[in-house]
Amino acid sequence: MASEPGRLEQYRRVFQKYASAEKDGERVMSRDDFLAAVAPGEDFKKIKREQYELLYRLADRKGQGVVTLDDFVLFQDLIAKPDAEYEVAFRFFDVKGTGRVTFDQFKQVLSSHMPEEAVPFDFDCDWLKLYIGSKEGHQELSYHEFTQLIKGLQGERLRQEFKHYDKDQTGFILPEDFKKIILDVAKHKLSDDVIDHLPTLCNLYTGNKVSFATVVAFHNVIRNIDMVESVIRKAIDARLYRGLGPQLVGVAPEKAIKLTMNDLVRGLFTSRQNGEIKFWQEMVGGGAAGASQVVFTNPLEIVKIRLQIQGEQAKHMPDAPRRSALWIVKHLGIVGLYKGVAACLLRDVPFSAIYFPAYAHLKKDIFREGPNHKLNISELLMAGAIAGMPAAYFTTPADVIKTRLQVEARKGQTTYSGIADAAKKIYAEEGFKAFFKGGPARIFRSSPQFGVTLTVYEILHQWLPLPGHGPPSGSPQAVQQTEAVAQRQLFQSTNALKMLLDLDYRFGVYQKKDA
């Protein structure tokens, strides 16, 4: 991939800064030079030095023990690609450089980098045979086929580890076993405080044991952190937010109202002497935020639900009239647009009263946010996403009632006159479980959404502080650019290792000789 002139010059400057060796009259990078360039300032605590050296093996194309300028430019182009983590993984498994990966190569590379204490991977599983055939076969995977296999490999390993610890096949494992599984595939992404509190975090809304669904949901939050962080970083670097118009119209006012109101009420309650706020005051602030957003969200949700129902009806009644959003608004009027507003308040006030205090305490108590510790993007995402889990689940009954009240009943369907009437009829006709229909779906939807929302809000708040919060600390432009380049370099290098480290956080630390 050819580099742009400006980017090529940037690569050249980085190379000249770190290259300290010479070979055949040409300036080259040693192993230490290369690691200093691609992982500037890295302390090698979470991701070990040996793991970054996997990238050095790719950069040293000819196996000469040094990296030339051409090697460095090609490597930089590789890790800057959108699918860099897949490219790096493929080249690592394609040990012969043929552009294909066989079963034997796949097994040899994976097993040789799995520690002795790791749960052994079952290479004879049906899932793997779907991609690579039986172990006696000679099926080879192209790059595109390999990307699909590697994408699903972590999920299969998660399943196998859960099965390993669930020896009695009860569908549940102990919190300490949950911790082992999450650490195996994501320890490099988690802070020490999160690791210490993993058993607590997994039990935010379950019992003393952990279900497979909870393991998968928690893992999905962690797995998507890299992708979301990448998107946020690119948006921040570009300062551009193109194509967000439709989303901003529907979401931005709601989030702006809610977040601003929460900050406002918390600020009023927070002591000016010691900066403390009582828990009940945090809940009042969150509840006020949820109540304020209903003014905007209730009309939107009614129109959205009516359009969705209309779409479902069209499948069975092709001749049914199609109504636009504008027609629905005119037909319902102001009063109609706020039908079910009490149920909406019943959902959004408790949601925010749970969510915002949980988010604040996760940041403070779990991630140790303070004057001397500024949370990074990954920690903000984790705090926001985890706080959304109990908030979404416990408010599902209110969401069920709200939806029933706002849907226009068809002929023969039950009608409801209010919250109490709806609750009584739903319980009588469908039972208690009906109140939690769609609960897991709400978790999957709300948890990542609020994780991203709060992260972006926190970052923008740092750049554009509200009056009275003080200006952001500044530095000369040249220093800022240097720091930005170093941060991007480290991020791209870490991201390039993602697929390998997600297989096991110890991948690359050592290699078994007899595998």
C-alpha cells in the first residue's frame, strides 16, 4: 500500500529518530530501536515485551536481525490498515508465507503459544471442522476464509472454557471461574482494579453463580472496546463528524438534556467544602435527568413504535395504507404524542437513578478515578457499559408496560387504560415473566450505547469544559503533535496485536518447542 507523501515523511522522521545501528553503510533499526519506535513509553506490564516482538518478526522481512527504512515503511502501512489485526494474525499463522493456512499450521501455531496452565483447546470440535475440515484433510484457508475463522475462534474458546468449568452441566459456573475465563482472553485490556472486582461486576444482577449468557454479554462489552476506541480516536483526530445528521436529530437532544441535567443537579448537591455528594442525592440527580429527557423522547418513541408496527402489518396486509411520521404526528396531536408519558417516566426515572450513581461509583471505586489518575477511553467505556446492565434489566417491566400503552391496539387485541390496568392484565394473561420480555435485548442495546455516549461526553467535556470548570491544560503545538504521533503509534501497534492477544493474553510470551 503506497503511503501519502506527508505520511511517508512522518515515517522517515520516526525511523531516523530511533534507528541507531548501521549495516552495509545503511542506517537500520535494531530490535530495541524498533520497539522504542512502535511502542514509545510502553512499560510492558499489560502487554509484554515479547508480544511486541511478534511485530518485529513481521517487520524484519528478510530475517536479517535488523529493520531497514523500507521495512519500517511497509510495516507502518500494514498496521495503519483497517484490518491490520487480521493481517498480522494471518501472517503469523501462515508460517511458510504461501498465502494459505492449513489445519496443521493452525494447530501448531495456536497450541505452541498456549501456556501449560491454559484450558486446552479441542481441535476436534465440530465448530472448527466447519471451517477447516477434518484433521486428516488438507483443506487450506485463504486470507478471507481465515478472517472468518479467527473472528469466531475467541467465542468458541469462551464456550469450551465455560464447559470445562461447568463440569456438572448446570449452565452456571462460580464467580472465580468466570474471572479465570475473562482473564484468559482479556487480561491485557483490564486495569488491576477491574481484575480485582471481576467477580463482583459479573453479579450486578444475577445470583451467586454466573450463567453462560452473562459471560458472553460481559465478554462482548470487553471485546468491542477496541473497536469503539478506534472509532472514537479517529473521530477525535479528524474533528469531523460527517454522516451523523440523522442520528443527531434523534439521539443528541435526548442525551444532551439527560447528561446536562444530571451534571446540573449533582453540582447543586455536591459540597463545596469537600466535593462529596450523598448517594441519595446522586439518585435524585439521575432521576431528574431521566425525567427531563422524557419531554423529548416520549413523542419520538410513539412515532417510532407506530412506524414499526406499520411495517409489521405491511408484511401480512400489503394493501394497508402507509403513513408517514409527519402524518402520525398530525393525527395524534400534542396530547396523543404524550400518551403513556407516565409509563415512560416510570421507566426512565429509575433507569437514570440507577445508571448515573452506578457509573460514578464504578469510575471512583473500581477504576480509581481521581486527581492523579485520569481514566483512559477503555476504562470510561467499561464503566459506562457495565453501569447500563442493571439499569436496563431492572427497568424492563416499565418498558414493557410503556410499549403496550403506546402501541395502537388492533382488532381483537387487549386494550389498556393506564399503568395499573396494563400491569394487571399483562400479569393475568401472560404471567410474571412477561414483564421481563426483551430484558437481555435491552442490556445488549443499552449497555454499549451508554458506554459510548458517556465516553464521548467525558472527552468533549475535557476539551470544552462548562463555565466554572476551568480551561483544559495546554502545551505548545509542537509538543502536542509529538505526543499525538506517539499515542497513535502505540495504539496502532497494540491494535495490530489484538487478534493474537484476544486468543490468550499470554500469547507470544513464550513458545513451546515440542508443539
